[in-house]
Amino acid sequence: MVGVTETWQVEPSGPLRGDIGVRGSKNAVTKHMVAAMLGDGPSTIRNAPEVGDVDITAAMLEAVGFAVSRDGGEITIAPNGKLESRVPAAFTGLNRIPILMLGPLLHRTGEAFVPLVGGDPIGRRPVDFHVSALRALGAEVEAGPDGITARATRLHGARIDLPYPSVGATETVLLSAVRAEGKTVVRNAATEPEVVELALFLQRMGAHIELSPDRRIVIEGVPRLRGASRWLAGDRLEAFSYLAAGLITRGEVRVHGCPQDRLVTAITTLAKMGAQIDITDEWITASAPSGLRPAAVSTDTHPGFMTDWQQPLMVLFTQAEGMSVLHETVFENRLVYVPALQKMGCEIETFAACLGGEACRFHDTNAVHSAVIRGVSKLVGADVTLPDVRAGFSAVLAAAVADRPSVLRGIHHIERGYHRPFDQFGSLGLTIHRG
Ligand code: EPU
């Protein structure tokens, strides 16, 4: 992992062109690593990305007593003698993974402590759904100032209705209910491909899971799980980000390794904006020889337009001819990165109203969650500090089409979630210098 002080100097670099292979996503690999805690034998995750969040998660697993070995894109996790029930406080605020470790630690040791979770500053990001789900499954859970403590001699099945189809809370239920006693039914569950991938991995470990219609998942607990092996599908958000990189710079990036069915809404959005899309069984490419039209997009849960696609889309909107509208409905503060783009000349105005779509659950709040974007904005090089992982990537895209070099600070955010971004951008023709 790079240091938090690392900067990149990015030069305007003309059209980005070439081939990019995407590996599994940070949001799938880290959950598979937690699932591996439940197996009696070693588990192997293949096609794993080399990202900072894997380093953090591996260190947490080692801290509670698992052996973690890594060889390129392969991560093997094995039980390694006596387990600790506490994730050390040193991991406070580093990512969102500790909360998911509660269920597996309870199964293993009967008690658990995890420090406060972090992640990007994109909203309040409470963990109340996770805590309520664990309580419903029979755990005693106490939220303290430093983290969460839980106890349970044995979890038991329950009916859980999630107030919102939360990815993380659905994963907490999966990771806790697979070895609970009896049946768990979770309603209003998330159906993101990364959640389904986790369910498939757990099934390989011996879990009994049914993915039913209408966001319903049924889990019959089993007493033991074995280790398993799984190859991760390519990251849909990294794939979209590189397709956007090609379009923003009037080039063309051919993305390999991400199945089309993970990108349906993204591809249609780009096509409606006038991009020419070519899709084969191996790769997807997008180009816009005659420029792009504006659009109105609302983010949503799967299969809608994913919230992690909106940051590269925002930069793309600044390069389309006319006014576009973006409505963020998943995280109330996800537009936190807009000031950095405005500093780079992006003509973006933000609003607390729901623009360009139906009213969302932030309707009657002060959350600034809609944006109107004027294209074509003339972008300028600037010195900016990156607030989060996805925003960081879009600042690189803006810098690529600015009038002069930019200095981007806080590169660790990008390296936390994208596989070797310095090398990947370099291979497409972007001129970057590490500071
Ligand atoms: N929510 C609650 N209470 C909870 C849990 C969630 O109110 O206990 C709310 C959140 O505040 C948010 C909404 O429910 O408004 C959705 O949150 P969700 O739980 O689905 O998100 P998450 O699990 O925290 C994961 C990804 C995000 C991705 C979202 C949505 C990981 C580590 N993070 O977050 O990825 O945007 O799902 O798909 O898997 C990223 O990679 O940059 C990133 C932020």
C-alpha cells in the first residue's frame, strides 16, 4: 500500500487508447476473505485485485489468527490454530469490513469485538441494519464509542426485513445465517452482483442458500462449512471507469474480463449518449467519434445505474454537448467530491432537490444529492486533494483533458480500490509522475 502523502502529477495526455484487463472487485474480494473465516479448511480466491483494501483485510484476518498467503491474483486463507475474538483497534476507520466479521467471529469464538468502521465520507453510513440483523439472529450486541461487541453461544435463524436493500447488511445476514441453527429469511435484500458472488462462494463452502424472487433470500443454517475456491468475475465499476476514460479523452479503451450482464444499465446509458459500443464474449469497447449527447441519470440499487459509476459519468457529462442531470439516491453525501472537479473547471451546480427523476428518500432532507452539469466544460489543471476512492479516479480523468498538468494528492484512496492504476493508466497513454 502506498503512503497517504503520495501525489501524482498528471499531464494532459490526448486520447487514451488500448486494452485493459479488469480483475475481481474490491467489494467482492474482501467479502470472500471474510467468508473464508467460516470454513474448516483453506479457501482460495482467484483473480483477486492488488488493492489496498485487500492488504487491510488480510492484516485483520491475520490479527485474529488466520494464515493468509498471496501469490499474484491468488489469495489463500486458512485457519491457523487458536483464534482471537477481537479485531485490534489499530484497524479503526480503515474500511467497512470489520462489521462483516462479527458473524464469522461469533461462530468461531462465541464473542467478538470489531472497531468502528470507516470507508469513504459519502454519507452517514450507519450500521444499524447490521446490528438489528445480528440481534434478530440471537446475538447480544453492544455498540460502544470504540466499536461493537457481540456475544452468542449459537446464532439461530430469524426473519429479517431490511428497511433498504443494503449491500453490507445483506452480507452480514449471509455471513451470520449460514452457520446459524435453523432457517433465516431476509426480505428486501440487496441483489448486487457482488452479493450474489458471495452467496455462490458460501454455497461452494457447503451453505444452503436460495436466491428467491422479490429480493428474498432464504438460508438454512448448517453446522459446518468447508474451504472452497472461486475465481472472481471482473469488476463492473472498474470496467465502466476505463470505458469512460476512453470516451472522455476522445479515445477508445477496450475492457477485457467483465461480463456484459454486469454492465447492462451502464452500457445503455453510454449508448443513449451517442457512444458506439462493441461487445464480444471477451471484451467491451466504447468510442464517440461524433461527440456525446447529455443525459439525465439517477443512481439506484442493482440493476439500476450503480452509485459507484456516477463519478466517472460526471466527468463524462462535462465533455458532452449540453446540460446533463445526475440524481444520487443511494448515499446522501456522495457528491462530496464535486468541489475538487469544480476546481478543475467542471461546470457543475449541486442541489438538495431530487432532479431528473422520481423523488428519492433524501427528498425532505438537506442532503445535496443532485447535480446539473454543463458541457462542454473547458477543464483546467489544478492542485486537488482526493476525498475518496471513486472521486479520486474521476479527478484523474478530468486531469487527462485539462489544459495543463494537475497535482492530485491522496493517491492512496485510488490504490485502495483499483488494481495497479498507475500502470493501467500508463499503458493507455496517460503521462503520470509520482510525487
Ligand atoms: N444503510 C443504513 N444502515 C445500515 C446500512 C446501510 O442506513 O446499517 C444505508 C446507507 O447509509 C446507504 C444505503 O443504506 O444510504 C446503502 O448502503 P449499503 O449498505 O448498500 O452500502 P455499503 O455496503 O456500505 C457497498 C460498497 C459501496 C457501494 C455500496 C452500494 C463495500 C465495501 N462498499 O457499501 O462501495 O457504493 O455498497 O452498492 O462493499 C466503493 O467501493 O467506493 C463503495 C462506496
